[in-house]
Amino acid sequence: MSNRKVVVVGAGNAGLCAALSAREQGASVIVLECAPEEERGGNSRFTAGAIRIAYEGVEDLKELMPDLSAQEIETTDFGSYTEAEFFDDMARVSEYRSDPDLVDLLVKRSMETLLWMREKGVRFVPIYGRQAFKVGGRFKFWGGLTVEAWGGGPGLVDALYLATKRAGIEVLYGARALALIQNDGEVRGVSIRRSGKTFDIIGDAVVLASGGFEANTEWRTRYLGPGWDLAKVRGSRFNTGDGIRMGLEAGAMPYGNWSGCHAVGWDRNAPDFGDLSVGDGFQKHSYPFGIMINARGERFVDEGADFRNYTYAKYGGEVLKQPGQFAWQIFDSKVAHLLRDEYRIREVTKVIAGDLEGLLEKLDGVDASRARRTVDAYNAAVCTDINFNPNIKDGRGTAGLSLPKSNWANRIDEAPFMAYAITCGITFTFGGLRVDNQARVLNMEQTPIPGLYGAGELVGGLFYFNYPGGTGLTSGAVFGRIAGASSGKFSAVQGS
């Protein structure tokens, strides 16, 4: 093995893709993982494994998923999701603030990166159940999201770790990075603390892939604003912003939506940090098929504004703004079969009743009489002359309400009735470091800091205000692969 060394900080999807890519360049690679081995994988391990890619049609998907059966192809409308559509979605949900150069890389390299991951042993499958409903005997995918890693986030992480082991890449667990080592402005390694001792790991290049600052209560309050200290953390307790801090201390330019984050509806009684035994099961993402009410018994968002993919990452923040930082999602039996699997886990805050009055009385912390008036007004406003179709934005909305529901509106009138209590669960923060198209970290003069690269959640400039579902893993893989290749090539030059 070469003596040329690339040091990767963080061992989630982005970090492992970077490590594998750097190894392809002939570099010796060491990965620093702050977590113990049993909690390895960063936020990637807590995800459901959905990955957004651009594709022209089913032939592209067959190349990525050769296990697709003839029956699956016959009974499924996979449609297409072109590069232009992906780019437009990124622009639209970020209110046209996303860095177009970074988005261009993300979009155009999405499919080729997943094909590269498949060569490394990662398997992909269609994301049935959560992204396709059966209507008229055929499944139809919606919202631009068709693919997930086999085995979800844990399956993705396990496959990547197996690939790193085959490639001879060393992973150091319980290794907290403290500071970057610089020599005349060049990054030449990382100071770490492990087992109570501090020492340096010297290398030719460093890739920062250690996540955002979502698990840092103080930083959340400082940058996201008052109240964000009260949010639950969906994923790893180790994503405290250390990589971002080290980059800034080394002169990196802060970039992106530092006051923004990905935050979703999360079970009200979930633990403060992610639970690996439950994974992403605490999320509650079927709200487009019901209504959400707060402690005052009032609706506060348009639950049917768009496909879940395009609203779920911002609605967690809306829940956090409500009195007591909670809400209840209400459904009736007509839509019970459409609720995602996470509504059926054991660890769920749920009430059920045979009549609406009884259900509303059971909603902890809610003004029941006001809630009844809200539900009655909603029921009266539903436009029942439009057919309900969960696979498209069906236009079945409400009329006459000050806060409309734009799609998938059904009266809540068939027993049994059920409700689920949620709060805000933060996934990752949007602010980070500025990188160029080679994933080189840029300084305040927007020139590369020699030997320093970035990937994953700490890349700023991609997401603002909101987020298209499944894009995080894509970004981690795409920029991880780029950062690994760039750092490996830089290391080769250093060693020559």
C-alpha cells in the first residue's frame, strides 16, 4: 500500500464514499469515526435510504437495479425524472437560492455515482410503499423519488463498510477530531482525542465529512434561532459541528443557509437523539391524507400543498412554532391503508376512538371544543366533486377556508378515528463550508485551502428553506466521491 495518506473525518455515507474514491487513486486512507463501532455510520444509518437520482426511463433503472423483475416492470409506471426536473425541483424548493454550480454537479452525477456505488456492493431497489400507491392495478411513482438503498440506511452503511474493509481502509472508532494541522497554510493532518489521549494523524490531505451541527444544542439556538434547543434530534448524537468548526478555524468560508435546516414531524415522545433500534420509524409523513391541529385546536399548514417529498423537511419547523411545540395528525378509516409503516410501530403516540368527539377529547393538550369546530369547518369545505388520487396532485381541495388544503382533501367522517402526536425532529443543518466543483474547501478569498476537502451535510449552498426528499444521501455520495478523487490526486502530487 502507498505511504500517501488521505485522512477522512466522519464515517457516514459521504465519508465512506470519499474514502473509497481516494483509495481508487492509490492513496492510503484512514477514516476517523467519533462514534463507537456500535453507533457508526452517522446520520446515514438513521435514514430510510431514499436516494434521488435523474433518469430517463425504466431502462436506466434496470441498469441500476438489475434485479427488477418483468412483473414489477409490467405493473409499475416508473415514469422518468430528468436532469432538468431535478434541477428545477432544487431551485423551486430552495426559492432559487441554491448554488447552481453545486446543483449542476449533484444532478448530473447522481446516476453515475449510484452506479459506482453498485460496483462497490451497494444494492438499490424501487421504493415501493412509501413512494408509489396502487391505483387501477398499477403502481405509480410520484415526487421524483423512485430508488432506495436495499436495507435502508443501515443496509447502505453496512454495504459501504464492507467495501472499505475489502479496500484495506482503516477505520478508527472513538476518534474525535479536535483541530486541523496546518503548515504554511496547507492542511497536513488532524489532531484527535481517543481513549482520553490526544495525538496527531499526519496526512497529505483531509476530507471533512462529519455532518452538520444538528446535535449541538447551543449552535442550534445560536444559528437557527430561539426554540430550536427544544427540537428532538432524529439521528446521530455525534453530529455536533466539529468539522465545520475546524474548517472555520483553518480559514474556511462559511456558506449557505446557516439559519435553516431539514426538520420533520417526529413522534412527540421520541428520545432526544435517534434510536438505532427504531431508526426513522419515529417520523410521521402521511399528513397529506389527514389534517394537523395544534394545542389551540387549529390547523396551521396546508397539509396538501405539495407531495410529501417537497414539504416534510420544512413542516417540522412549523410544528416547533406551535404552542408547546407539538401537534396532532388526525385521520379516519378511509385513509388508514395509506398510512406509512411508521404509523404501525410499537413506539408510537396514538389515540383511537369510535367517534370524532371521543377522539378529540383524548388529544393531550388540545382545546377539544375548538378542535371540533376546526374539523367541522374543514369537512364542510372539502370539494367532494373531484376524485381523490394519492399518486398525483389531484386538486381535491377545500373551498372557503382561510387556510386551504390544496390536494388530497377527504372528510374526516368514517370511524374508527385515529390521531398521532408529533413534535419537531431535526435531521441536519443547511449551513456549512464553501466548496468548489472539486470539493476543495475555499477560504474567505474563495481560493482553495490546500489539502482540505468537504462532503456531506457540511457542504453549504445546496439547501435553503426546504429540501427535496432523498437528496441528502445523493449529495453525500456525489460530493464524497468527488472529494475522495480530488484528495487522492492531491496526495499523489504531494508524494511525487
